[in-house]
Amino acid sequence: MKRCLKAIVVLTVICTFVFIVTGGIFANDTYAAGDEPIIIPIPIDPESVNPHLSVVSTGEMPAYNAGSSATLPLSIKNNSSYTAKNVKITIEPQDSTNFPFIFNQLNLSKTVDSISGNTTKDIVFEFDIDPYAKEGIYTFKLNYSYANMYGNAYTSSEYIYIKITNQNTPPKLTVSSISINPETISPGNAVDLKFRVKNIGTLEAQDVKITLTGLRSDGFTVNKSTDVKYISSIGAGKDTYVAYSLIASNSIAGGNHILEVKMEYKDKKGNSFTEVNQVFLPVGKSTEGKPGIGITNIKYPEGTLSPEDTFIVSFDIVNNGDGKAENLKVTLSTDREIFPKSLSTIVIKSLDKGETKNVSFTLGIMKGTATKNYPIGINVEYDENQGNNVVKNSIVQYVGVYIENNESSGDDDEEEEGSKSVPKIIVDNYSFEPSDVAAGYDFNLKFSILNTSKQTDVQNIKVTVSSDDGTFTPVNSGNTFYIESIPAKGRVEKEIMLCPKFDAPQKSYPISINFEYEDSKGNQYTARETVSIPVLQSPRLMTGDIFLPPEAYVGQPLSISTEFYNMGKSTLYNLMVKAEGDFQVQGSPYFVGNFDPGRTDYFDTTIVPNAAGEVKGYIVFTFEDAAGKPSEIRKEFSINAVEMAFDMPTDVMPTDKMPEEMGGGKKFYENPIVLGVAGVVVVAAIVVITVILRRNKIRKELTFDE
């Protein structure tokens, strides 16, 4: 009953309101003339009719790499039932100080005429990513401004996130493909030095300054130019050639001369970099009148001498060079116990090419000379004419004589025994196996210990093998031997396994052999001998992948290339790179010369397949180590070559039909066989044109001369 009464009251109120608004429409069927209905607007909350806009999530965060051009597609959804009009979407970074993107200002905002309720519109922002951008996740703010159908204006915003990765490496310049003309330089002659400067980084190098250092008056000097070159920029993976005209001094020594290429450059951010590479220039010995003096056929006493003896040292002075030596002066250098009994200096006015002079000296030994080995130095000084200059040269060679003092100082046997000479033990011979000692590898050292005394035995001998600088260590043993005794003029052989440090630089190292011993009366003595062991570093030439084109055609040139690196600790000498296999090679082998540790270079060449099918070949690296031992590394590659020529099937082009009738009524250019053949011809033409243009470019760069 109560519910019915409430419903009646509500209905009465509504009817009264409608009657008042319509001006009594229920009381009169028509309006009075000129009367208009009165409309009373009902207030509406703007938020209740606000179109709500947002980005539709794809479930994955957009990711881009630094240095790339990117497009950011966004789907904007109207999440309400009200239409959004005049929509403007603006994107801005949350942190403007750490912003890795490069926008076109015209693309910072997008406009959409309208987005109906519960529908989606797609927009795209385009931007470039800074190549130097740091890796990380960056925040963007999207700002919306729009209106609804009633003219109400609204703004809103939301955040989106973008992931940036950076695989770029800074610019890094290196010298490769060195060209020297002529390959062997003669003193006083000009030489053209060209080399390629390559950027092996992924970012551009700018403001490049190249400086050639190591120039000097008695070596190489720049010919009519400066030692500095400038290059505006070198792109990532790009290279450019640099050329210098040099002159070798008339007095330059033969052998390899080192010049340094200093490269200073910047990246786009202004960061500075410096690289220094070495260039080796081989200088041959002058063949114009250069003498070559040598000492041969040396004769001297090899037995034991005594005080007050006289002996002769004789030898030949020979000129093995191509020019005359003048004002030769021959002398001997000895200890004071040995004195000349003939002229102490012999002068030879000149010695022509191939001429030999015999020289002899008579020497005496002073009374009371102690027992030991005495060195004698043979010195030859001479003049060499080099143009208008006279150059002083000298050579030295040593021999040794052993003197033993057996004089007695008493009359009875006991005094005579006590006055005998001190017994000496020496290392008179040694060898090592293998003959080439490599760093980090074991070798066996054998040596012979000689008691030089003619009368006295030695006993209780302790032999200690040591490396003063720690280069060598014993393997599976100690470094000390015990020998019970060695008779007079007796000999004992010993051996020890040693291992040099793996990082020992390539050179000769001393090994000390120390003796502690006694004579027959228990008198104690010590002695020390030194032997020299040359240590070699094993060559480690590493090669990269061989780059081949995807297709090859018989009779058509194709380019192959690879990089190579010296990963060892020793220089590779006379390095030569070439290609060989079932093909023709266009161009000559690449002579690198001396290849230093840590250096990188690049080899490319052009080959022409001879027959269809699999074409196998090798890139061959040959070089020598410091001992002159040759080595070879062969890098195999293969590629499939196809024929360029073809035979047209007889059922495709009958002799009594026009080309338009080929292929069952199809036009000839619609036939798939013809299209396939035409495609092959086009690809082949592109390959040939590319190779020709590349060779012309390289030839122009090589002939560039500043």
C-alpha cells in the first residue's frame, strides 16, 4: 500500500513539471500565434562526457639500436562512447638532459580529426637515434589535447618506454696495404710510400691528422712536401690512401728502417683519439763501390802455452765487397802479460775488390804469467768512400790462447807439490736440443766440463745451473749436480732440462754454470762459466673469415678478401700473401714485408673461375721467423661457379614461328625460361661492372700523388 502511494506522488510531480515546461500543452491543443516553446537546459557534468584516450599496449617494449633511423607506431584508442575531435598528440622526453633521440621538429606532434567512441586510430613518429646514445630504457611523455561533440576541451598525458641498445664501437684507425716503390730502396734514391688508413670502428672519424715520424737526415726525409697530411673524415668501415714521397740518405745503412704513422682524430662528440702504427722500409746495401772487409784463415796456438813462450798469430784480410777499402790499419789487443815481438801495427794502403792480404804478428808471454785463457782481439780499421764523404769503419774478431804456469818455488817434493798451478775447470762445449728454443717449451741443455790441469785432479765438485734474470727454470729436476772427481785433463758431460718463460722476448739469454770444487789437498776453489741460449717466440699468424660473393660465373672476375693478424710476440719476416687454386688470379701477390706483433692487415684479390662446378682454392701466407725458418699457412675456400652461356631448347623457339608465338601463345618476354636467362645475364653484367668500377677506383687512388 505504501509503495503505491509513493509511486502516485512521484508521477504527480513529473506530470506537473512537464505541464509547466510545455506551457500547458495538455490544456490547449495549439499554440497561440507567435508563441515559441520554452526550453530549459538540463546541466551536464563535462567529465561524464569526456573521451578518454590512451595508447594500446602491444605487450612488448619498443627497442632500437643507437645510430639507426626508427619509426614508432602508436595505436591511440578512445576508451569512451563519446567522440574526440581535433585530437593533437605531442611527444616529449621526460629528461631533456639525457635524450638520445634526434627528432625533426615537424614530427614532434601528430593531429587526428576525430576518434569515435571505442575505436582506434594509428599514428607514427619518426626519429633518428644518436649513435653515441647510452644503452638503457628511456621515458617519453605523450600529451593529448582534444574536444568532445559538445565543445568541451580536454587534456591528458601518459608515459611510454623505449629500450636503446648500442653496438657501436668508437672510430679506430689502422694502417694497412702498404705499398713501396721500388720494393727495395737504394741509398740516395727516391721512394714512393703509400698506405691505406682504414677505420675499423663503427663510428665516423673526423678531423684526421696523419703525421709521419722517424724522419732524419741520415735516414729518410720528405721530398718536396711536409710530414703532415689532413683528411676531413673517414666513415665507419671505410678507408683512404695516403702517399708520401721520400728520399733515402746517401749514408743510410742497409736493412729495415722503421717509420711511425701517427694518426690523430676525433669522433662527432669531439672526443680525441690517437693511434701509432709502424711502417718498415727495406733498404738494400749499396752496390756502388762499397767494400766488405772480412778476417779469415786465422791461425793461432790451440795447445797449452807456458810463460816466456813465443807464438805467432796470422790471418788473411779479404775484401768481399764491390768497392775499394783504403788506409787499412791492423792491430792486436791483448792483456799486459802478452806483448808484441814484431810490429804492433800493420798498415795496408788499399785493398781492392776481391783482394786478400796475409798478416802475421809475433807475440811473447811474460815470465810468471798466471794460468788462464787470454783473449786476443784482431782489429781492422779502414776508410770507405761514399760520394764526397769518407766513412770510417772497423771490424773486430777474437781468438784465445791458454797459458799454464807450472813453475816450482821450492826444492823438496812437498814444496814442489804445493806450488803447482791452481786446477781450473771450464765448460769447453755445450749444445741444446731442439736447436730452436721456443719460449714456453722445454729443451735439453748438454754441456761438457773439462779439468784443464795436466797434473792435478779435482774432487767434490758441485755444479749449479742458474738463470740470473729468471728466464729459465729446471723441469722435473733440481739445478745442482754433484761430481765425485775429474782427473787431470779429464772431462765429464752433464745435461739438464730447462724451460724458458712463455712471455720471454725473442733474444739470447745467459745461463750461468757455477763450480765449487777441491784439489787433492782439500783446497777449495770456485769458478763461473756462462753459456748463451737464443730464445725464439713461436709465430702466431691468425686469419679472419674469407669474404666471397654469393654467386660466381665461369670466365667472370670475382673479388675475395680476408684480414690477418700477428697475435704472437715476434716479428714475422718477409710475409707474402697470395691466392692459388683452380682459377686465374688477376694481379700480383701482396708483399707485406716485416709484420710486427699486434699488427693487422688486409688482403684482397680478384680471381676468374675456369670451369663450372665447385671451385676450390687457398689463400697462402708465407713468412720467416727470426732464425730464417720458413713457414706457410694455407686458408682454404670454395665457391660454386655456373656457366654464363646456354642453349635455347628447340621446342621453345621453332624456326617457323615468330617470337610472339613462343610458349603456347605467350609473348616471348613472358616465357619463364627467357626471363630466367635474362635475369642471369643482368646479374652477371652487374658483377662485371662492379668489379671494373672498383678496380678503376683503386687504380686512381694508387696513382694519387701529393
